[in-house]
Amino acid sequence: MTTWVLLRGLARDSRHWGDFPQRLAAAQGASTQVLTPDLPGNGLLRNARSPCSVAGMVAALRDGLAREGVLARGPVHLLGLSMGSMVAIEWARRHPGELASAVLVNGSARGLGPPWARLRAAAWPVLARAAWPGTSPAQRERLVLSVCSSRPHDPHALAAWTRIAQAGVTRPSNALRQLLAAAGWRLPPAPPPVPLLVVACAQDALVAPSCSVRLAQAWGLPLALHPTAGHELALDDAAWLAERCSAWAAGAPAPAEGDLRP
């Protein structure tokens, strides 16, 4: 059996994957298991306290998967989106034997770019408005979509994300802990001994895609570029991402598409 573990980003949870887990399972075949654990403080675990470090997030995820017997069945594949890519790298650094491979989507780290590239300056006032007290769930998710997706006016995505927000969101204190953990995490000096694929989206309005380019260049990793998607690649083009992940897990080379320079 092939097992994928999907890792979301800051203050997002397993519900925000939409139908991507099903698409990935279908692309991989009947013997594929796709797991979408929440980080403490998010989703089903929103009442828990978020770790203040990326290492703490790795420990929490491993504990949960170990209790379910997942890690005992053999190495798993990771897909990390945004902050989830930091968690994937830290996991690979600390426990490489538990991983078969990892796909790092639209990530960043200290050393890969200035703060206004890791979180693009134009997104700051939008996210501040989204977090402003009194902002309705629909207003907040519309603002988040405007910087996270290349199709921000998709009514289905907005309705789905609004329902998620109405059902329960990450507490501000936990979002702050996650933000501090991500801001303080630094890329290791050398790549871990795990096959890594870097994926960047040319229209990412939240995190500059040059961060992913620099990561691929620094570690000599393959880079796959989506020319039109935004930060939320699993929303903007789930089929493309599922195909890339499936090919990577099967050992096929990941072709770069388009041209993106730091």
C-alpha cells in the first residue's frame, strides 16, 4: 500500500483540501491511502494548543500517526503546502527513514528570500483586513481567496470555505503561535536524505515563487512549475497536482514547465 500524508499551511486544516485527497487516491490507484491530519490548533484539533516550533508540529503529527499504526506499516509520502512544506522538510531531516518522498508546494524559509517575499507585501493589508474583529466569515474567506487563489471569484470555493469558517476556525492565539514557528524556522544547510520535489506556482500572490526556485537551486532539487495557479494549487488545479505527485511517487522525472527566475 502507498500512503500519502497531506500537510496544510498556517491556520488551514484538512477541510481545505476539498476533493484533492480523492483525486490523489484515484491517480495513484486502489492500493493508495491518503491521510489528512490536522496540526494541533487547526480543524478537528482547534481546541488544542499549537506548538511554537516546526519541530513541535512534526512531533505532534508523528505521535498521532504512530497511535494509528501508520508509521509501523512503512515509509510514507508527504505533500506539504505552504507551512506544510516546512513541516515536511523538518520531518525528513529528523526522521528520514519514515519517509519515501516529499513534495514541497509553494513553501518558504528564512534564507530563501526577504520577509516581503516569504509573505508578499501586497498581501499584508488584505490579510490584516481578514483578521480584523467583526469581519464576517464570508468576508474573511473572500479576502483570503483573493490572495491565495488564481480564481478568487469561484462561488463554489467561497461557499465551501465560508462553511468551514462558520463551523470553527483556528483561534487567533494559535494562529500567532503557528506564524511565529514559521517565521523562526530556518532551512537546514543540507538537504535531508529523502527524495524531494519542489513545486511552485507562477501566479502565487501570497508567497513569492522565487522562494521555491531558490530552494530547488540551493539543494539541486527538481522543480515543477505551474504557470497559472496561485498559492492554493490543490484548489486551482487539483488534477495537475495529483498527476505530479503520482508520477513522483512512481519515480518518474518531474518536468519543469515554463520559466521562473529568482
